[in-house]
Amino acid sequence: MIKYIKRILFLAPLFAGLIWMQGCIHDDFDEPEMENIPVGTVMTLAELRAMETPHTFEGDYSVYGTVTMDDKSGNIYRSAFVQDEEAAINLRLQAPGGIYEGDSVRIYLRHTELSTYQGMLQLDNVNVDQHIIKQETDIIVEPTPVSIGDISSDMQAHLVELQDVQFIEEHVGLPFADEDELLALNRTLEDCHGDTIIVRTSGYANFASELTPEGNGTLIAVVTEHRGTMQLYIRHFHEVKLDGERCDPDDDDNGEDPDAVTSIDEDFQGYDNYDEITANGWSSIAEVGERSWICRTFENDHFAQATAFNSNDDHNIMWMITPAVDLDASAAPVLEFLSAQAHYSHDGFSLHIATDFDGQDVQQANWEELPATLAGSGDGQYDWVNSGIIDLSGYSGIVHIAWRYEGSEPAGETGTFRVNNVQLYDNE
């Protein structure tokens, strides 16, 4: 009995302490104060687009707009397009989701970065929780009616509607993208005047396996730009309404290309270091990966160069393509040029010709490899090698000549190849 009394006496102070502590505990808690995100200086999207890049915002600034495209369809990733009454811009998000089509938002700019990626202006490093303050939802933004010929860099990120358009015959009935390999693909849209533009679709899009319609009609999309080439990104498959009768694009030039040249004399002296080869009708196209042919300089020499060295891509295929050439203007057309290699690691350099290249989609053209003497493993680094005179008299009409590079950083196929002094002339 005594030991039980002792135990009670021992525990009594503990119970008393618990009772006192219970008296200090509140049943209700103060709500945590919501973070007050300041407005600061208000800018328009047009003012934002007019700023020099790159620019990181450090002060308190805000810009308002309405989301016209989100990443729910899978056609874009960690992105959203926002538009106001005058301008539009691409938001690059730190994480996908959280901002949706129809959201009217204030974008708090502190610690975001205004930059340009491959020619497309973007607001990068956007955190939805820290930078996006929703004002309203379910706001409808009407697309701007435009023609293909109206679309330029000034319309980046705008929601547009094109009328009387159709996919070119070569692309009718093809899937918008490769859903199995999850590869983005380009399909060419044309109007009844013969103007064309690329419709680019991600392999992750929920309509990637849908087939391009045969008819003519309207299409709603967002305008983007990649290395000087204007492109369209579709928001929803139901906004592709091409079920009318096809038209025959105007053919005022009787099948000829009025912009075709009859000769070429290119030494790349008109380019600055790291410029893409895109002037005077030339094109530089990244078929796989982001790398393309660029100008490099050494002392007073300028030349075109392609390499996969230090690429962030697993695989690179890039094309450098001449302007359209009218071979019928020459009795004996020939081609010659110089090439060089450095750090040779693989045979990834070749020369091609096509009579059906549309100026945009290298995958749909039928390229035939041309015989030429090209710099290779047996040549010294940076030593120029003459291609020899390449006879083109077996071809006729409008053609394009292309230098193709293929390489892979992970596979160690990172050799560098150069081209200079391209001449195409009548050898009669």
C-alpha cells in the first residue's frame, strides 16, 4: 500500500504540469499572413518586347495579359503564351501546369529573365506560384485574322486565324507528328496564293497521330519563330477546320521560281562570326537537334561550319542549302567549292541535290547524293580541299544544292566540317 502511495505522490507533479500546459494551449491559431506580391511599375507586353535582351528583372515590375495557349495538349512543354491588346509573349515555366488557357493574369517580373532563344522572344524562369497572380478565368481571346503573307516576327506569340488554307498535297493524310518515336514534325500549310508556312507539332501532342486533312478552310494557331523561320503551333485539333474544297494556288510563273538564281558565287564574307547561313536565299535547317550551319571566321577568312562538338543534343543533323537555282539558264551548269575538316572523328559530311525541295521541309524532299571530293580523314586539319568540277548537266529546272552534316556528341562523332568559295556557273 505504501509503494502505491509513493507512486501517486511521484506522478502528481507531472499531472499538475500537464494541466498547466493544457491551459496554455489555444484551440485556434492565427491564419498565416498571405504573401503580398507587389505590383510595382506596370508595363505593357509591347514595352516588354521593346527591351534589350538578355535582361533580368530585379525591381518590382508587373505586366498583364491573358493566356491564349497552355501546355495541357502536350504540343508545348513548360510553356504558355500570353497576349494583351497589342502584343504577346512566350512564358517559359519552371514547372509544367498551373496556368491555363483563358486565365487573365498579372505577371510579377522580379527575377524573371527576358531573353531570345533561336529568334523567339521569351520570358524565362517563370514560377507560377511566385510570379503568376490570376485575376479572372475563362476569358476568351479572339484570334486575329491574318494571311500567311502577313505573318512575321512582329506577330510572335500571337493567336491567329488563317482562312482559305490547306496542307500541301505531299503532306495530306500524314500524321501531324510521330507519336511512336515522340518526334516533332513539320507539315507545310499553303494558301490559295502559293504562300506557305510550317505547322510544327510535338510527338507528345494529344493529336500527334491525327492525319492532316485534305480540304481547305480555317486554322487557329499560335505564331512562333525558329531561326528566322515562322511557324504555327496548334492549340486544339478541333481548331483545324479544313473540310472545304481545295484550291489551286496561283501559278503565275508557269511553274518557275521567280526568285531562282542562275549562278552562285558565295564566299560568306557578308556574314559575321556565328551568324546562321540564311542570307540571300540560303537556308540553314536543323533537321534533328538544335545545331545549324553557321559562319566562322579566322583572320580575314569567313566560311560555313558545322559540328556536333559540345552540343546539348544527343544527335544532330543539319543542312546548309543554296537558294533555288534555275539550271535551264545554263548550257553546261557545274558546281565547285572548297571543304575542310578538323578533329576528324567520323564521316558525317555529304553533298546532295533535290528538284522538289519546298524551301522548308528537308525530310519530304528527294535528295540525291552528288559525287564530290570532300575533306576527310586523310586531309590535314583546316586544309582546304577542292571539290573538283561537279557536272550538273544531268539535271534540269529548279534545283537546290545542300551540304548535310550528321554527328552525335554522346557517340563521340563530333568532327568539324567547313565549306567555302561555292561557285555554280555555266562551264560552256
